[in-house]
Amino acid sequence: MSIKDRVIGIIAEQAVLEPSDVTEDSTLEDLGIDSLGLVESIFAIEEEFDISVPFNANEPQKSDFDISTVASIISGIETLMKEQS
């Protein structure tokens, strides 16, 4: 399973949606994921990929990790995996 499919699966689970309802253009807000859901998604991503996401839940706008869209989250994870390998 690709990184993209795994991330979409995690986000869909948090949003209580089918993975087919989650697109790369979706924002977490579009999907109805609140700040708690975002934090849970980040934890699930860290566990799934065995990476550490540089994310400050108190100040997500100041994070180095772009959470604006599903595509940006996938891209950020790919970058982190390259850096941490």
C-alpha cells in the first residue's frame, strides 16, 4: 500500500468517512476533522510510519509540517521519511 493510500486511510478513519470520500485536495476542515481529530491523526501517522512529525498542536500555523490539504500532509510525510531514513 502506498504512502498516499495509508495517509488517506488514517484521515478517513478520523473523519469517519470512506477513503473514497477523501481526496488529495481535501482540507481537514472540509472533512470535518477538528483540532482533536488532527492531533489523533498526527499520532496515528507517526505510529503508522514510525516517524516524528514536527507539529505543535497549540500553534499549528507555526509548524514546519503543512497540514493545509491531504496532499500537503502526504508530501510532508514523504519528506520526513527520506530525512529519517
